[in-house]
Amino acid sequence: MHVLVVHNRYSSAQPSGENNVVDQEVALLRAAGHRVGVFERRSDDIAALSLRGKAAVPLLVPWNPAVRAELAARLRAERPDVVHVHNVFPLLSPAVLAACADAGVPVVATLHNYTQVCPPGTLQRDGRPCSECVGSTPLPAVRHGCYRGSKLATVPLAVSLAVNRRRWWSGVERFFCISAAQRDVLVRAGMPAERLAVKHNFVPDPAPDARRLGAGEHLLYLGRLAEAKGVRMLMAAWDEIAAGGGAGVPLVIAGAGPLEGEVTAWAAGRDDVRHVGLYDPEQCRRAIAKSVAVVAPSTWLEAFGLVVVEAMAAGVPAVAAGHGAFVELVDDGVTGLLHRPGEPASLAACLRRVTAEQDRNGEMGRAARRRYEQGFSPTVGLKRLVDGYRTAIAGRTGGGDGPPPGEDKSTGSPRASRASRDGDSR
């Protein structure tokens, strides 16, 4: 199969699970013998633009005509079987969908967050769940300045959501939701249920020496240092634990983000906390393998929770918030523990329990590893990807139960042409 992946890479200054997912899926498909191209932009490139170029970026968020022309030309030249869209903000824009229609190539899109129904994609405002824009206009997001606390910065996202909603819903043959919890939210918001399939992210199987062998040396928070990730709540819970005599192991916080200064000041001079900054992938794997548990206390409704699955792969239980995708990823008391969302005392209780009950912790780690093998391994991930592609291709061409479009029924060899439809205009 010939796949073209479309992605706007997030800034390298922040850890990005989405960038990791895209890279891992591309590598997985190529290793399986599929031909995979990449059409991408990088948010890092914005810094090198002229002042005029930087000023123009918000105007291109809803629609980038140059991207449409460039991508359509590449699609006509290469004729991939399917295009897989990930993130299009801020440099690609939904113009990529028009390019695919221009060239008559079917599209699948992974929904990594909630940007289809919420301009910042978090379903959260001021640290609390928010659904004001869900199923309606995105004007409340502008009024509240939901993206980066700025009304002006929120406008391009709100405009893009408003003017491109129908284009997304009609121009994508198959949406990959990364959890059933996310799919439920999107269906309630009015997205076409028949096009929404659950495809959990996979993570690579760590080498045996990157799996936990003993009881673990620390509790680990690995992720962006932001309010929505529950970082302030984690600090409050850890202070409660420290006041009661401690957990017996230190808390390691690895990551960067808007709360980095606050976390650094809080951890300074303490021997029960280590703020280690950003880890590279190998450091992440080693830190997870040495963990008593991985902590994921997000206050927003996570659409997935990659670090939880990475912990499962290493045989490490997770302590996670009991909402969003975590409810389907973590079997409470079996593969990890779920705390009451937004409650530091409940998080503190779970952290005490996961460190105090060593035998039970070991059992949960082994159960987590089995859960990974059954649902989140590369083998499972590859099958779900290819099945989704074949469904999208068949839907675009009106295919049925035969071989995927692009193959001759008798020989399985590529056909010379592919059905296409008229491109849309804007």
C-alpha cells in the first residue's frame, strides 16, 4: 500500500506525544513493506520567518492556498492509495482536505484531541471541564480567550473550526479516534458516527532491559508541565504525602512547559522530589522501567494517554485520573489505580497505596504488560492502521468485499488507474 502522511510537527521545545505517534506509525508501516511518504510543516520554522511572514501565520490557520496547490500537485504525481492526516495547525490548514479531493485520493484522519469541537482542543477552561462550544458556534472560546489565554490568538482557531466543520466531516472517509471516550464526545457533538472508528495508539515493544525487573526506584511524572496535565494537583498531593511521612521513594518530574518555573522552585532543596527537565526517548524508557508507578493526573479529559501505555509495555502500573481515556486504559486495581479527578487527597491516597503494597504492585505490573500485549503492541497497531486504510479506500471508490482498490482481482498487482471524483472548490 502507498500511504502519504500529512502532519504539522509541534515545536521541538515541548515534548509531543503526537509527534512520537506519527513517527512510530510511519516506521511501523515501512517496516511492514508499505511505501510511506511524508508531507509536513514544522512549527519550529516559524521562528525563522520574517516579521511579515510571522504576522501572516494566523491568517493561514483557517486556509493555506499554497499548501493546497503544493499537496495536490504531489498527490497527482505520486498517486498514493490513501492520505493519512494528523495535525494541520498552524501551517498546513484544512486546505489539505481540498487538495486530496482535487486529486481524488481518499483521506483518513487521526483525531489526537478535541479540535473538531473545541478551538484549543482541550474541552477545558480555567482548570475545569468546559463544553460551551461543543455542538454550537466557537464564539465562547473567543470570548474567554481559551487558546493561550488570548482572545486574539483564539480567533484563527475559532474561525477555522466554524468555516471548515463541514469540510472535515464530508472530506474524511474514516476518522481514527484514539479512545472510545473521545469517540463518545464527538458523536454527542454531532460528528458522523459511521465515520468514527476507535484505533488506540500503539507503542513500540521495549527491549527486555527496558522493562521493570524489581520493585522500582521512584514515582514518575513524564509529560508537559501544564495546568491541564494536573501538575499543580500533583504538587499538592505530594506535599500532603510529605507531611504524613513521605512515600518511601522520590517523585521524579520529567518535562517542560508553562509551569516549569513553578515546578523548579517547588522542587528546589527537597530530597523527595527531582525535577530533571526534558528527557530524550532513551532516558524516558529507562526512567519508566525504574518506576514504582507512572503518574498521569490530568484534569482535562485526555483523548488517550500515551505515557500510560508506555508504562504498560514496561510492566509498570499507572496511577491516573478516573476520567476520559484513562478509564478504558487502566483497569482500576488490576493494571493500576484511578483517583478521583481533580482531588489531591484521592491522588495522594493512590500514591501511598501503590508504593506501600509491593506485592500487589508487582501483580499490577504484570497485568499491565499483558494488557499491552493484547491491545497496544505494534502487531495490533499495524492491523488496525491497515484495516482503517482499506475501509477508507473501499468507501471512497464504492468498493465492497473484494481486494483493496489499486489491486487487480486476479493478480493482486496495482491497476493502472484509480477512480476519482471531482475536486471541490472554495
